[in-house]
Amino acid sequence: MSDQRGKVLSFGPFELSIGNRLLTNGAKVVPLGARAMDLLIVLVEQANKVIGRRTLIERVWPKRGAEQVSLRVHISALRKALDQSDPGRRYIANVPGRGYSFVAPVTSLSSPTSGDLEPSSRSRLPARLMRMLGRRDALATIQMKLAEQKFVTIVGPGGIGKTTIAVAVAHEMSAIFNGQIRFVDLSALGGASLVAPVMAAALGVSVQTNNVVPALIDRLQERPTLIILDCCEHLIDGASAVAEELIRRVPTLHLLATSREAMRVEGEHVYELCALACPPEDSSLSAHDVLQYPAVQLLVDRVRAVQGDFELVDADAPIAAGICRRLDGIPLAIELAAGRVHIFGLSKTASLLDDRLNLSWAGRRTALPKHQTLNAALEWSYDLLGEAEKRVLSRLSVFAGGFTFEAAVAVVADETIDEAKVSDCLWELRSKSMIAVRGQEGRLGLLDTTLAFASRRLAKSDEENHCRRRHAQYFCDLFKQGASMDMPERLRALGVEVDNLRAALNWAFSVEGDAKIGVELAAASASTWMAMALLTECRKWMTKAISRLDDASTGSRQEMIIQSALASCMMFTDGMTEESYTSWAKARLLAECLNDTECQLDSLLVLWAHRIRLPGYAEATELADRCGDVADGSGNRGAIATANYMRGVTYHHIGRILQAEAHFELSLHRDDEASRQSLIKRFGYDRKVDALAVLANLAWLRGCPDQARRLNLMSIAEARQLDHAVPLCVALAWASFNTYLTSPDDLETEALANELIDHAAKYAVESYHGFGLSIQALCRARRGEGDTASATLYRGLEKLSAARYGVFNWILQAEFARCTAVAGRPRRGLAVFERAKINLDDTQWYAPELRRIRGELALGNDEGLAVGRQYFLSALELSDRQASLSWALRAATSLAIAEKSAGRKEAAWRTLQATHAKFREGLETVDLRLAKQVLNGSYWRDSAINSIH
């Protein structure tokens, strides 16, 4: 071998440091085996000369010699290494019958006698990205830390962009260090002992000893220098030892390292590089909105690199945002996905990711091997883990949506890895960027890419079913414990575990799972699903649980809870169907057998609600009275409040207004808050919101529109505070209807209906969605949008009918008939009324208005004044019997306008005057203004039908 140990020879893009036995290509080390390096040195030192095979064997294997086949193998390896770094160029020629020759031009960059070699004038920094997205703050923070604290390690998972940031920092700070910046890539090094030599090569320091650090210290004392140590994780012990020694001994040195874990040495300051910000899950976001987020900017930028005319349109904005979220905002993952968009399009790429997160998609050919696929990046990190850490990481893949430290230890630890070892492994995995911190509560989790990788590792082992069983059992126990918590506390503790709950139930009800655990978990989680307003999903799991009940579970408390939850979900999603009623009837029987008062009250409440909504008032009254008996027997204030609420609603619907109001007052003022919250927890339903909403209607009926408005606002405010699906539907439904009665042309009416439509659709509460459409139709009808309004009304009525919600059907259709007649189509209005098959002998709370509207339609269709008068007088009589002052005012107004003869007109006028005089508020509402105009003679009727507001 050559004795000229200080030489640095250059050829093509390569530099060969003979003293340090290192071959570099720019900032990257070219990995070579020991024999290949020996061959290269011999060939390069005698470039353009033919060196015989025997001579090469004697120089490289001086003691034991070698076969020519070994020489050929190592020459081949050397050619391959050179070709990978500089493809297409020929360096080593085979001269047949003679040997080999190095045929590329070689330049010496140093004097043979120099002990310390200056690095070449070529830039030691890799080129920075032309456009770096979303990293401005990180770049500024790292520069500040580096300037003030001198030693910074950028940590983060593979593909997060650590090297990109480090290179950018180096370029930004080049002027500060007057060009004295060296980039040292450790990724290709095979041993920790090579860290110091490769740093020496980067600085142009040649030494004759194995201990390179003293020479590095001497060189670095000369001037301020910034060294970037890139990719330290696989040599973390060697890199940390050298870094700590240099920082401690060289005051003018600044050191920036990148690693998947911190070095944990004196003087180090860690900067954890986060993923790129992604848009929230919101389908209404436009292309402009999502392009404000760096993750989407990167996706679009990389797609345009291969598809120059690509433009993100509004329709695809949620898809692009979803891709970025699915990939956790990791730049490498986004780049790899972008490479598929021009082939598959955004939508197909997203579905491929959802079906199976693809870790094998290839990226840039020029990227480091560990960055060419996600799998390679993850394999690189995985191979650096200890055996216990690998096993813990694989087992953690059973979690979905993150986990607590306690959950991880409980699920992962077993007889093969004890809790202490799991705890240590969790800490190590977190420090090596394999576990991420989620949110502000210190919750842990695997990034989706890591999760997919770890899941495949677990699936290849024989531990998967064992781990999933432990996971399901843990969350079964956790949700059972949560049953004793108050709902706000319970939602805080368990709401974040909904993804783990899904994963556990999916496994439990699978072929490999354990249905017994699934049934237990379904029962334990039922109230949580309800409280989170996840009604459709709750129904799915309860249905599965019932189908898997065994003999031991039949007739048990578990079955009662599951039946109750299933019945409740059916009621709120599909309405009052016979299937729902049957489920509640089963729950009631189970509750009576188990002597469970609470469930008896619940089932009576919902069976009563079924009959109220049909409507079937006789049965509803019987069920409300039965609930009162059970409640009185229990002595529970909340149960008694529920019974009073049920009676209040029943009396309201059958037109016993004053009795209804009294029962509502008792329900509200003697309620128990804990019991009320318990009802919300079980059903996601609130008797207080409903009571306030119906009281608003009662106040309007009694002639107190201002009080009605205040109660509407209270009901909505209470519902919004609860943040549950059904109470807000109830509040908005009654508020929109009550506002329509008071001020039908007020924009607030339609605004409330529109909010109801959106909210009910979001949570799949079909009955209230149908009601919202019906109120919207009435608003449109008043504006003269006849055909559109009609289509909307009947779409709403279809939803109400499908949900077996018949309470409002007659009044909605009667009012629509009246609006149609007012719009100049009286015959069609009468046809709408008759099509509804309205029973005018019925005495429910809006029956007086049905009779009045029928009278107006009679006048509009030339049925005669006598017919109209009879309907108006009937409406007045029923209004007085019900104590409904507002209906009475309308009937009296219609009668006063309709009468023509002096005697009858005088009598009607006196009736209207007496009715109007009873009002003490709301004097500027539409009904009262119209009545006042009739009384003072300023009202002029254009037709027989337009006298109604």
C-alpha cells in the first residue's frame, strides 16, 4: 500500500482520502468494503497504468494470497459502488490477459507531505430545496438555538424532513460562518468508530492514529465552524461521544445534528421537528382554504412536478386534505403519494391509502435508499431497535387513535415482557421518534405510517390474537369502570378512546375474536355512544351484540342495557317504528323481571314517546300514568320529574293547556340535576330542553308571545350547552314552529328551519330533518314558490311518515293548504287539505286552527258564508274550552272579517274586541295587528281568503 497517507485524490465527482480510507461523493460517503477500498487505492494511485492480477492480489492480500475469483468479486463490488454514485461513467477497465486499469483522470488535492489538508474548494453542502414549504418558523427557531446554544439535535421520525431543514440552516448561516460549514453524512457508515474519521475527512484533516479526535480539536480551534452531522441514529453512541467531546473542548464550534433520537449528552439542545400542518376534517373547505396548509401545498407542488397543468379544484379539496391527514403530514409520505396522483388521480389515490396504507410506493431515484419508500424508512428505524423494543412496537399496533401510558403497559406487558421492561421500551421508542405525542394531554400514539408497518410485523408473528384479546379486555374493563362517572367526566376520560373502542369491538365480533367480550363491551359502552351522539354506530354494535348473546346472557342486565340502547338508537335514527317499539317492550319486560326501576322508567318513557308521536293519545296517557306510579313508588325526584314531563306533553297534545303547563312547571322546578344528566347519558335526550320548548308553545297559545320567545331562546341555549344531537333538534323544531306562528315572514323562522335541517342531517335524525323541511316549505309557500314549496313539503312529510312521527302532519298540511289558497289557488288549497284526511272532530292542541283554516278555505271556494261561519264558531268554542287565547283571536278575526250583516258583524266585532283585550303583550305581532285593523275599520279585504296573516 502507498506510504503517502496524506493524499486526497479526486476523480469524477469523488474524493478519496487515502489516510482516512474514505471515498466521498460531495457530502455523501460511498460505502466500500475493506478489500474493495484497498483495490481502489492501488488502482487510483497508479491511474492509467495496467496492474496485473497477481500484483493486485499480492498488494491487497499480502499474507495469505487469494484466488482470482475473489479478485473478480471485489472488483465487481467496486465497480458497482462507483456506478451507483455516478452511473454511466467508466472508471475501471479490464485489459484481457494483463489485468486492470483505472482509466478516469485523477487530480491530487493535497501535497504528499502535508499533515493537515485543506478541504477542496468545492461546496461541502448539498443543494437546498428550491421551495421548502411550511418550515419557516422551524428554520428560524433552529438558527436562533444554534447561535445561542451551539449544539442542537433535530429529532423526528423518518421522512419528516430533518435533513432538508439541516441543509437549509447551513445555507442560511453560511455567511455567518464565512463558509466554514461542513456537512457530514453518516448514513452509509457501518460502525461508530468511523464517525471521527469521516468528520476529519470533511475538514481535510489527515492523521496517522486511531484517535482522530485530538486532531479534530486542534483544527477546529482555528476559526468558528458549523458542522452538520446528518443521520446519527444508527451510530448514536459513537456520534454522541464525539459530539460531546468536541463541544466541550472547542468553544468556537457549533454543531447541528439530525437523528431519530436525541444524543442525550451534555450541552445538547433538542428540537423536535413536527409534521406539516394539515387541514381539519371539514368537507366544506375550498381549494383556497386547504392550500393555506403546508401539507396540501407540498402535495400539490409535487404533483405539479410531474403533471405541470395540475390544479386543485374545490371538489377535490377535501380529498387532498384527507390524503395529507392520512399520511400524518409527513413530507416523505406526501411526496410518495403525490407520485401516484398523476397515474390514479386524487380520489383513487386516497382510496388506495384507505384500503391499505401503501408503504412500498417508490419515490425519487436519487433519494437515499432509506428514503426511497416509506417501508425502507421504517425498516431503517426498526432495525435500530432492540428485540424487546421491536416486540413492544408491534404490539402497540393494536391501539387505534392513540393510547395512554397506563393502557400501553397494561395491554403490552405479559409473561414474556414484564411491566418494568415495557415501561423502559415505551420511553426508548418515544425517544427514537417511533411513538408520537398526541394533543396537550400527553397522549401517545403511532403515526399512521408507523402503525401500518407495525401492524404487518404483528400479523407475521403468532401474537396478534393474544394482543387484540388483551386490548379488548382492557377497554371492556375501562368502560365498565366509567359507568360510575358523571357524564362530563366520563366523556373526557372515554370520549378519546372511541377509536380503540371500535377496534376492540371489531376484533371481538370477528371470526378470531371473543363474542363474550364483545357483548360485555357493547353493554359497557352503550351510554357513551349515545352521549357522543354516534347513534348509527351505536345501533350497529348493539345489533351485533344481540345477535351474539348466549344462553348465559339472555335475560341478563347486559341484554337489558343493549336492548334499551338499540331501541333508543332506532327511535332517534328511524323514528317510532314497530321494530323500535318491540325492542323497548322487550327492555321493559326485562326491567320488570330484574326489578330495575330506572330501566322501567326509561322504557315507559320511550314507549310513551312512541304513542305520542303516532299519535296514540289514549295509550300515551296510560303509559304516562304508569310511569307516575313507578316514579312515586321510587321516591326519586328525577323519576317524578320525568313522569310530570310525560303528563305535561300528553296534556298539551290533547289540548288540556293549563294542566299541561302545571305539570311542566312541576317537572322543571322539582327536578334533580343528577337524574336529568343521567337521562341524557343514557339516551342523549333531555326532558328540560323539551319542557322549555313545549312551554314556549303553551305560552303562545295562552296569548303570551313575548314569553314564548324567551322560552324558545332558553330551550335553544340549554340544548347548545349540552352539545348533543337530539336536544338541539327538539329545541330548533319547536322554536322554528313557534316563530312561524308568531312572525311567519320573519327571516328568523327560515334560519331556524335551515339550521334544524343541517343539524338533523349531520346526525341522521330523520324525523326532525323531515320537520325542518316542512317548515322550510311553509316559508317558501308564503313567498309564492308554490311548486318548489310543495315538493319540499312532501319530501319532509315522507321523512316524518317513515319515522312514524305524525304529531304535526295535519297542522303542517292545513297551513300549507291555506298558503296555497292565499297565493291565488283556493281550489288547490282545498285539495291539499282534503288529501291530508284531517279529522276535524279531533281535539288536539291545534284542532281550533284546523277548523278555522277549513272555514277560510270554504269561503275561498264559494261554499258559502254559513259554512265558513260554522267552522269559525266551532274553532272559537274549542279554543275557549282549551284556554287557547291565540287560536281564539285568529278564529274571532276570521269571523269578524267574514260577517256581512250588521247584526252578526256587531256580535263578531264584540267577540274579537273581548278576545283582543285579554292580551297584555306581543301587541305588534301579526295576529294582533290584524285584529286591531279589523276593530278600528282600517282593514280592507281583497278576497275571501287573504284575511289571514
